[in-house]
Amino acid sequence: MPTGYPGDFTGAPELRWAPQPDGHPDPGEVVWTWVPFEEDHTKGKDRPVLLVGRDGPWLLGVPLTSKDHDRDLEQERRAGRLWCDVGSGAWDSRGRPSEARVDRIVRVDPTAIRREGAVLSQPVFDQVAAAIRAAR
């Protein structure tokens, strides 16, 4: 299994929706896990992540937030942060709509996933995948 965080993924990942009802995390699922801060990978926080692919032993994911970035869209773009609406799902106990940060792909240790939150529908996943490709 992976050891130490090797840094965020920077290439063009193969993005595919492939959830399996087997109790193991797969692309297309929203999971809760530790996400390192961009400015210091030794620190981070537990948050929902949409899994979008794989990189060797790592899963690849984009962080989700319930903060609405439509209100500060231009400020976020100037800072290089791009968001895509994903709606609400079982990953948020309060049912709030979420956004995926599509310009940042984090590596996720499959053994560090705290819980599976939900499966994102394939049409919404495809919208996120298109936004990730556009951001690359």
C-alpha cells in the first residue's frame, strides 16, 4: 500500500465511472478521507472526495465542498480554483448541494478511506470529467 503523500496528480488521468457494489472504493463513488492542504501536504482535513480514476496503488479524486463558489466565481478563477456543481447526495448528512474542485486531483490511499458516502450518477460524473479535462 502507499506510504507518504507523493503530491497531487498533475497529468491527464484516465477518467472513468466504475462503481462496484463490493464495499471497495471505486471511481464514481464519493468517499470520506483525509485530504492534504495544497500549501502543506503534512496537514489536511477529512472531507468528501469524488473518486475519478487510479494512479498505480493510489485512487485519484477531486475534493468536494458544500460552499457555494458561484457567488465568488471570478475570485476563485483568479486564484486558479475551478468548480463544477454535483448536486446533493448521501455524502452530506444535511443534504446540501456540493461542488467538485476540478483543477486539483489528489491521490487517495485506498486504505485511508473512512467511509463510502454515495455513488454519483454517471451523467453528473461525466460533467465533472469534462470539467477536469477542460481544466488540464
